[in-house]
Amino acid sequence: MQQDYQPRDIEAKAQQHWHERQAFRAVEDSTKPKYYCLSMFPYPSGKLHMGHVRNYTIGDVLARYHLMKGYNVLQPMGWDAFGLPAENAALANNVPPAEWTYSNIDYMKRQLKLLGLGIDWSRELTTCQPDYYRWEQWLFTRLFQKGVIYKKLATVNWDPVDQTVLANEQVIDGRGWRSGALVEKREIPMYFFRITQYAEELLAGLDTLDGWPEQVKTMQRNWIGKSYGVRFAFPYTLDGRDEKLWVYTTRADTIMGVTFVAIAAEHPLATRAAQGNPELAAFIEECKRGSVAEADIAIMEKKGTDTGIRVTHPLTGEQVPVWVGNYVLMGYGEGAVMAVPAHDERDFHFAKKYDLPIKPVIVPESWKGVAVDPDRITAGRSKTDALSGEELHRVSPVFLNTVTHDAISWVSWHEQYAREGVCAESGKYNGMTQSEAIDAIAADLAACGLGEKKVQFRLRDWGISRQRYWGCPIPIIHCPACGDVPVPDEQLPVVLPENVVPDGAGSPLARMPEFYVCVCPKCGGKAKRETDTMDTFVESSWYYARYASPGSTTHLVDKKAAQQWLPVDQYIGGIEHAILHLLYARFFHRLMRDEGLVQGDEPFRNLLTQGMVVAPTFYRVAGGGKKQWINPADVDLDTDPKGRPTAAKLRADGQPVVIGGTEKMSKSKNNGVDPQAIIDQYGADTARLFMMFAAPPDQQLEWSDTGVDGAHRFLRRVWRAAHDHVALGVVAPYSHGELSAAAKALRLQLHLTIQKVDDDIGRRKTFNTAIAAVMELLNALAKFDEPGLAARSVVQETMEAMTLLLAPIVPHISQALWAELRPGSDLLDQPYPQTDLAALVQDEIELVIQVNGKLRGSLQVPRDTDKAALEQMALAHHAVQKLLAGATAKKVIVVPGRLINVVI
RNA sequence: GCCGGGAUGGCGGAAUUGGUAGACGCGCUGGACUCAAAAUCCAGUGUCUGUGAGGAUGUGAGGGUUCGAGUCCCUCUCCCGGCACCA
């Protein structure tokens, strides 16, 4: 009896069945290879968004695929539950962050279950619960005692009105998001993880990560930023004392071109120079305004002030001015840089702005030893002025020793030359290449005790103190007598009180004596508990390990469980985490390794970074020019006969709206599509199928209502094809015997499809092309209507294989169809389909004929036709004959199995 | 600003190792079925040109390498992600 495809019923039934069978419960099993499949856990922000659906569907497809392939699969889920949005919600709605968070978790968990994810829910973890963060605190105290964690001053955004520290996100155009006050920089004490101690190892480890996208590894490499340079000093005398101003440079070869030194506003020398220099003091004060975000600093107008201090160039002995520059970062290198305007873009603009000298000392290598055209260079500026610098050295290459100073400085004045070259006007270093010059200069600096070669990292230590309430308390007790004392094991966890509503003015913990008043564990004296909490990145840096034994009350992770499951075989998450989260997790894995908790160096063997989900935007301009964003679901589109959108109307009032760009789904643009609505209307399988089909996983995915219709239509076609077949009675799938040409062709396509889908999901992870191949197979099956038992056995084989190939992607409908195709058996027990190599053998193949690389025809030839025969056939082809017009071909290229190209 | 990525029909995308550009899906056009609509099915669908067979052209722009380039190299434009306190 045939019935329509009813996703609601079959999905509920399938989910119930999986639940009863405990189908996704992960247990230790040494007889099968393990596959730990992990999707980045969600922040419980309210309800699931499409990005979550995409992320978790990708993970689920891979988990279910590996389950069918015979792996022992672990796919857990949890909640990254501490964070700023809970505090924002608390401010807006006057609810404690805990309550808001827990109710979001309840709701989102129900939604995840409706998606039909094959998750082992018995391992669920929530980072804001004491049984989780207790182990974070435990690890913190270990690392603190080891010296991996230490305290130092760090710069933060300070809102002078709200009297609170602001996250970068809360600084908008240099002002506090709530108060609108100009943000200031302020230095406060913070705890730091010594991640720089692991910089070398984190860098080297990238080379072992074959399963990571090259782009992510490149970003991490650049972030760690290992550079080989020279640290050296400019001596000076101040207040009668001899001192040294240290700088770091990767371009020591340009040292002879130094015309000033720039230091950060926070540099101690700047502070000293500002005493008795009101202009400088004012400038330093000005530098304190604005956010600490590097992107903000980088796009700022470059400004500076002369300190009046002069230092001595270590090689030339010249006096060089010291400037304070707002573009020099205190946190990198020495907080001071040598400035070579002729060969550094920032220095160049700075020098032009303040009329500082520009002294070129590097020329392109092509200038060396090439014939001179003195007329072009020396005859005067009238000629060279007309040429750009690039043209100058292209048109008139010159001997190094005959380059006039004028010519070089003309080039450099108009465009700095930051690339590699050879030294000029550099005395004894003239003519040296970059590396020769760096060696020679470093040696000379070392000889006078003013410098040495040094390896430097861009990576900075990780400050984890947050002056916020909704986070993991830092387990430190401040004792006036004993200093910073870690909370002893038996007093852990330091529990965060959950019934607190923050008010946006600093951390409420700092105003709760019941939280912070305590006794020193060392001396028993009166002490104060630390009220800062940890960066939420700390929780997400080790949760993957906790999933191995989430319930352990005695260990951070049970040793046997860690051995069974770690490392993660496949990690899936947004590309926006390419650097910070993934680097911190790699760092934490090493910290845990060094504590003897886990084995191996890397936490994630394979990584898939998924793209964003985007959607069209629509708006109206309300009074005051403010855009009022309208949800795409409420808009009707008019199109021209070609399907191009011409106008959009709000359905509610029929009046036009403006069509905006296609942007990331977000609340602010009101272009989010609620996954719940899609699941309610079409079912989870349609939502999953559309997500996997619309784009490859690592690219952005554009939401399309009609695309969802198309996905649903395909599932209905599969449903109908299966039922049409079953209605005539199921038969045994094809195993052997003679077949018609059409049946053979169908089997050929079937087994090519199995091969492709297996490869697309297992190796390439291009789910969109896997689905397209199954769609083509269904199209072929629909055209095949041969009677007879042999033909029906091929249809049975095709239908069964198609159901199994689709099972990881659309598990509910597959579960239901399998039960009809093989009454009494359970899809959960089926292995992945295997390619029958015998079905792939073809007698004839098609070859393409090209003339000069252009398609001109094709040939059907027996599979093993030899090259000479192919050339003959191609030359005899009428299209080739026509173009040859009696002449002979210059050359014939045969690409076996593909094409023949005749060159004429 | 710095680092990383992307750009292919009306739209999402395919082309896996330099070898038939546009698979698959959406949309659109025409047809069948229907009193009608929905659903479904069939055919067509890059652009220009031609009655047609066909021809020319075409992968963000410009140049290059090659028998052959969406794919490799150089220069440029625009869009997206990250930039250490959003997660």
C-alpha cells in the first residue's frame, strides 16, 4: 500500500528507534578502529541557527558514514556555556545569566534531537557547571605552581563612565557601547599562560597535521610569526647616566639608513621624556585614547612627537632622534623600532609627514653590474622626474658605483623600496646582499657589545583574566603575607554563585564579600579571593578531552578513556576559529600531555572548516535615514521572464522594499531563517539534504527557499521510486546472470556512483557532489523500465544501494525505506555498499577530437585501441579533414582515455 | 593596515593530476495531464549570429607560459574571514 512521504511521522519513529537501540552510545571496543568525530560545541545563545545546523549535519554525516564503514564512533555534544552574551541578556532582561543559559540549553538540546543527530547524549557536558570547571581550576593551580601561569600588567579598554573594562566588541568607533564615552587604555594586573614557551613546538607541530587545510596552517604559522632578526641597542646618556635603547629588526641590512627611532607611548623612556615636556605628555595622553584592538591601531593615522632625546647610532656614531609613535606596539619586540623611511612603508609615511630625513641604502639587485645609461640618470631631474621609480630602474639600469645620490633619493622620495636588494651608500657593506649584510652587521654589533642575532615570535602570552561575572572563577587566594596562593585541591571547585544579575558596572563578584572573603590556605590569615574569571577560550581548549570520560569525579580525564578516544579524528567548525581557538586547544593539549593526562602532541587529526550561511537582505528606509531590516520570509519577489529579481514587496502590506546584499545570517540584518520553521514544514531530512547539497562544506552557503523545495522534491521522488518498486514485490538484489544492455548500463552507473559517493564523503568531504551523483542515479533509474526478474533484481540492487548511500545524509527516510526494501531488517545493521568492479568494465569508450585545442568531434572506440590507430582515426575524421584542407597535421597529441588533439 | 580565502549562466554550484566549461539542483519558457489549480511528467534553457547544419565567443580585469588554461605564473579590482576581551 503506497502512502505519501510524511517526514514528521517517519522522523519521530526513526528517532525513537535509535533511542531505544541506544544506537549511538559509544563504548570502548578494541576490536574496531575508533573514530572520534567532534563538531565545535555551541554557545547556548537562544536557539539553533543555520550555522549550527550546517556544522552538526556535516559532523553527523561523517559520524554515520564511519559507523557504516565499521568504525567504533564517538560523537558527543556539549555547551560552551560561559560568556558575554549571557551577561548582556541579564542586563536587558534582568535575569541571572545562569537561568538564561540553562533554559537556552534545554531548548537547543530539543532542537538538536529533532535534527536526528547520532549523538551520544550520555556524554553531554556543560562548561558552566562545577563538575566541569572544577578540573579547569585544578589544572590552573598545577600550571600556576609550575610557572606556566604568571601575573603581569596588561592593557585593557576602560570605560571611564561605566567604570568597567570593555571587550573589543563593546568598543564602537572608540566609544563605550552603553555609555558612549571615549574609551581609554588602562593597565591592570592579569594572569597569563606562557604560550610563548611552546611557540617553537606549536609551529613545528603544524608540519605533522596532514589532515588540516593548508590555509589554516598558514594562518597559524603567520600568527606565531617566527622571525630571524637582530636585537641591538642605541646608546644614550640621560640625567648623567649611560643607558641603552634596545630595538629589534628583521631588516638589519637597512641599519645604515636609520634616520630616527620610534618608541611606543607606553615605553618607559617616553614616560621619562614626558616629564617637563607638556607637549609630549599631551601626546602620550592622546595615545591612551581609543581601543586596544590591533585592527583599530593599524588603521589609525600615524602620528608622533619628538621626545627631544637623541641616541647614538651604534655603527655610524651619528646622533638619531627618538620619537614617540602611535603605531609602535609596546607588546611586540622591545616596544621600540629603528626607523628606515627609505625601506619601510610606515616609516616612510611617518617621515614624510614630519619632514624627517630619508636615506636610501638598498637598491634592487637588478641595478648591480648592469650597463649604465648615465644620460638618463645624471643629466638631470628633468628626465627622471617624468618616470616613476619602477620605470626608472627598468629603463635605465645603472652600475652601483655610478648611481648618483640624486637618482637614488629621487626614487626613494617618491616610493619607498621595501623589497630585498643590495646595500648601497652603506660604506663597508656596499654591494652585499641582504643575508650577507645582516651577517656582517650582526657581527659588528656583537663585537661592540651592542647587539646579537635573535629569533623573535609575534605570538604573545595569553592573558586570561576577565573582570566579568559569568565565567570560571580563577582559583587564587590573595594573602597579604603569602602573596598569590592557589586554592588547594580539597577546596575545589571555587563555585560561582548562580543567582546573580550583573549591572554592567564591573564584576559583581568584587562586591560580594560572601564570595571573596576567605582565609589563606597557607598561613590561615585573613585573605581575599580573586574575583576575576577566566577567558571562555580556556573552557573550549580542553573540552574535547573531557568527552572521553565526562563523568569522572577523580580525574580531569580518565587515562584509559583518553587512550581509547584521543585524539579527535575529525574536528568540524567555523573558519573564524582558524587561529585563536584552534591554537589554544593545540597549546592545551601539550599542557595536558606534560601533566601526564593525555598522550600525543596534537588534539585534532583532521580539521574541516565550514563556511558561513548567508541570505539575501531586504530593508526600508525609515524616518531619519535608519534602515529597517525585513526578514526574507516576509518578502515576495517579482522577477522578469529570465528569473532576475526586479522588485520585492512586503507580503503584509504589498508595498515595495529595497533589495539589499547577500550577507551572513544575523539578527542585526534580520535575514536569519529559523531552522525550526524548516524542520516543521519539511522535516529534518530536507533541512539536512539542502545544507549538504547547496555548497561544498568549506564555502559559504546561500540560503534559498526554492532550493529547499528542490531538496524536498528529491526526497519525494526517492520515496515514490522505492514504493513503486516495492508495490510490485521485493526481490533479491542482483547477484549474477545475463543482463540486457540497458540493465548493464544501469549497473555500471550504480557502481560508479557507489565509488564516487564513497570517495566524495570519505576522502574529499564534498557532500554536494555525492548528492548530485545520487540524483543522477535516480534520474537513470526513473528512465529504466524494463520488465522481467533480472531487470527487477537490478532495480532492487540500485534502490537498496541508493538508500544506504543516502543514509548518512538523510537518515530518517533511509531508515524507513530500508525497512520496506528489506522487511524485517534494520538499516543500522547494514554495512556501506561496496563497488562491484566487474560492473565497471566497459567495452567501448568515447574520445574527444580537438583541432588546435578546440572541440571538433568525438569517436566511439574499443577500450584498448592503440595510439597509432587512434591518430589515424582522428585524422580521417570529417571535421579534421575539413580544417586540414589537404595540408598535413603538424603534430597529434593523444591523451589516453580522454582526447586526441590535432595541431595544424 | 597586516595575515588568510574567494570571484564560473538569471541563481547555488560541477569540472578531483593542465585535457569535452556549465554536471546536479533552482529559476525561467513551452508542452502533457486537469473543468481549473496544485502536484507530477516530458522538452528546451551561457551569450551573440544563422532558416538550418553550423559558426564565433565565454570562467572578476589585464598580461604571460602551453598543442591545450576555470585550473599554472605576473599585475590589478572587488567581496568575505581573522587581528589576541564576540564566540
